[in-house]
Amino acid sequence: MTTLTGWVDYDRPFLPALGRTGRIDYFETRTRLVALNPLHRILQREILPRDAAGNRIEDSSALLIFGIAICCSIEALGKFVNGGARGNQRRFEAFLHSYMNPGFQTEELAGNTYGEMLWRYFRNGLAHGFAVCHGGYEGNADEPYFRPRDGVLTINPASLLEDLCCGFDRYLGDLRSASDADQLYQKFNAVFTSVFVNGE
């Protein structure tokens, strides 16, 4: 059997033959390779980067790249959760509401849930203008996840990444325990086939 690399263009000829477990395993390998593992490295090394001598590099920070990559990862995972149903916000919410901190649905600030704020001000603000519109990413690993102040929300980047990773693990667990006939697996498999096998 060919060893799969996690790089879809090289692996595509072999992906149609994968069974249920193989598809879930490949999805896990791919997601960790291109999203979760690099996000950990960025958080550890590139948010406040230092040169070889340990001096702070003042003209560079990957914080906003990190933030948009997390939001895109939530949206991409949501596509697998909802079976590829149209609408980027629906995909984003499918994963956020099913697998991430319930505070995104239950906590509100200035008439919006934290989840709505993550979509509108963080994801859209960064994707369309290089800036979180109202709020930002701030905090260290031992500090609170959410900090509302004066009508704006700050989100701890370390907590957000941990939440994403834990949510991904829960989703994998649900996929592995689902039957072939289960809607959760059916939706995942439809998107796996469309994206990874057919390249659509």
C-alpha cells in the first residue's frame, strides 16, 4: 500500500480506495499538517517573534495571520460538519456551535453573541481589511478566554487555538463512533469525496 503524505495533489489517485476509517484518518492527518500544527508553531514563535540573539523583532507579528487562519479553519471544518451546505457563515457556525466553547452562543455583548462577533468582527474584519473591526486578540495562556470591555470583545489567542483543537478532537471522536448511515458521517464523506477525491 502506498504511504499517503497528507498533500492532496500527490495522494488523490489513492484516496478513492480509502474506506471509512482511512478517510477519517486521512482527514485528521491533513488537518493537523496544514492547519493545527502550524498554528501551534505560529502561536509559540511568530506572534511576538525574536531573532537568533533573543531580541524582539519589532516590525513583524503573525497575530492577525494566526487569527484569520483560525477563523478559516473553523469555517473549513464546518463544511465537513454540515455536508457542504452553501453559505460561509452557516459553515462557520456549524463547527463553532457544535464543537467549540458554548460561550460563543450564550454570551452576548452589545446585542451580539460572541459567535456573531467572531464571525463579523474577527473573521470578516481580517479577511476584508486586515483588522478586527471591534475588539482583538489579546492574552496569554493563563488568562481568561473572553474579555469584554467597553462594548468590544478581546479573545485570548491561546485559548481560541486550544478550543479549536479540542473541538476538532471531539468531532473526530463523533465521526469515528458514527455508523456509515449516520448523517454526521454521510455529510463528512460527501465533502471528503468532493474536496479531496474530486478536487472540487
